Amino acid sequence: MPSPTDGSEPTPPAPSATELARAVDALRAGRLVAFPTETVYGLGADAASSSAVGHLYAVKGRPGGHPVIVHLASADQLEDWARSVPEPARILTAAFWPGPLTVVLPRTSRVPDEVTGGRDTVGLRVPDQPVALALLRAFGSGVAAPSANRFGRVSPTTADAVREELGDDVDVVLDGGPCTVGVESTIVELSGRDVTVLRVGGLPLEHLEDVLGRPVRRGQSGPSRAPGMLESHYAPDCRVEIVGADDLTARRAELEADGRRVEVLVPSRDAAADARLLYRRLREADALGADVVLAVLPVEEGLGAAIADRLRRAAGPRDPRRRDATGY
Ligand code: TXA
Ligand code: MG
């Protein structure tokens, strides 16, 4: 049983040159490498290789048609993967890369269909994490990486969580310590002057709008726009229930009277810390044998918007195969 953590344990030593070389060799051989980013751990494969990306989908248990993000070492590589890059994309990548922003742009012919789920666009980002950047520089090409969890489950924010999720199915796990942002990147689709948000995330929309000098369009989220925006996602084994702050005590008492083991997630005054620890707390609730997590939503500004979005999805209707007889 894990001890409660505040996410502030020291960063482990950076992977050695030998470990990095092993990771690069694995990628070149079409195998999988889990690596830290500032948002969540990614499960990486050579983005230019259809078969490597096919293997990635199989391990993740992800249905086809779900595009993955291609991670780059620097914005200089943008044009290898995207064509007709509009001005707002240049402005946003200059301002926020490396960082928790993914841009969706028309793809070049280098991008295999497996990466894009057959779409004409590709999602690209430069992560702000030293181990990730060292790997990407050493590999020298794009790394396709979804979050390093099985499909539909909570994203891992530590190397241990990756090992628990994927076990021997991952060839190399690079440890970069706990992720500093803790929720996935913000995804925007860019076309001409249009900037459409497909997923709220680690980069607050207010920061995007400040840099662009205008409001951005909140896209219709849902499987057709950005698969992964399914109703139920980011879910632990235990049930997650959203509750108003005023109803928390009564609801907790009711569930406990019923014999349920309850964990509680309430917003603090530090949204960045809440984001950093969100997935870890959901994983810990499972490890503690909780039946229900009662979650109070934060105010939906800044990182609060991403936290609220993930909690709603964690509370969303589940695949019936994942429920036990009691509905929990
Ligand atoms: O922070 C992150 O973005 C993490 C780290 C590892 O970088 N990655 C991540 O990947 O969250 P994943 O695969 O779990 O989520 C990627 C999301 C999916 O919702 C997918 O639909 C969307 O990105 N996406 C990727 N390419 C897209 C495209 N061409 N069009 C629309 N959505 C796209
Ligand atoms: Mg994911």
C-alpha cells in the first residue's frame, strides 16, 4: 500500500548515456520506450514506422482510428511532419514550446496512417522535460506517444505507475521522476486563422488567448474531433462521483453507512499542485481499496478547467465490462 504522497519527492538521477542509448536502439528496432514528459508519461514508438506504431496500439489496447501525438525535439522539425503551417501555429509554438501544447496541423507524407488514424492532420508537440528532450534529440526523429496507460485508464505520472500499468509489455522505462504538470497537454487544431481547442489541458486557455490577443474557439469535444475525448476516460477502478462542496459530508456519511470505503478529492488553493497530483490520487484511491472517490470540482479557470474535465470523464459512464455486480 503506498504512503500518501505530495509529489515532491526528489527527481531521480538522469538516465545514463547507456540507458539513453538502449532506449534509442529500442525505438530504432520498432520497440516501445516509456518516457517522462512534463504532463504525463508517454509510451513511445518510432513515429515514421507503421509497424512500430501498430505494436504501440496493440500494447495500449487502443482501438484503431485513434490518432497519437508525435513528439519532437524542437520546433525546427515541425515542417518535416506538418505542411502549410499557419501564422497562429508559429506564434503559439514560439511562445509555448517546449511545453504542454499540442498543435494539430495538416500532415506531410512522412506521417504514416497509423499515427493519424487515417486523418489528414497530425498532432505535434515538443515536451518540456529534460529526459524526454534528451531522448528525442538522440533519436533525431519524431516519437509517437500516447499516455503510457492501457486504453481508458488513468494516465501515469511516475515511472512506477508506468510499470504497474504495462509491466513487461514495455521494453524500456526511462525514469524522470514525477511529472511536474500532471494533466495531458492542451490540444488545438489550426487551420488558417482558426484556432479550435480539442482538449483542455496543461496549458491554460487564458495563456493561449493572451498570446493570440483574441478568444479561441472551444471545439466540440467528442470522439469524432479528438478521440480520447470519450465520455468515460482517465478512470480508476473505483467509482468516481462528482459532488457539490455543500453535499460532501452528507454523501460521504451515506456511502460509509452503506459500508463503502470513500476517498475524497477537494480543490486546494493551488490548482497547479492539484493538477500535478490528480492522477496519482486516483491511483492511490485504488491502491487503498476505495469503492468511491467523491470529487468536488474546482473553479473552471486556468488549470482548474483541465482538472474538472478529467474528473468529469473519470466519473463518466463506464464500459459495463469494468463494473462489478454492485455497479461500483
Ligand atoms: O500530454 C500529452 O499530450 C501526453 C504526453 C505523453 O505527451 N499524450 C497524450 O496522448 O495525452 P494520448 O494519445 O493519450 O492523447 C492524445 C490525444 C487524443 O485525444 C487524440 O485524439 C488527440 O490527441 N489527437 C492526436 N492527433 C490528433 C489529430 N490529428 N486530430 C485530432 N486529435 C488528435
Ligand atoms: Mg491518454
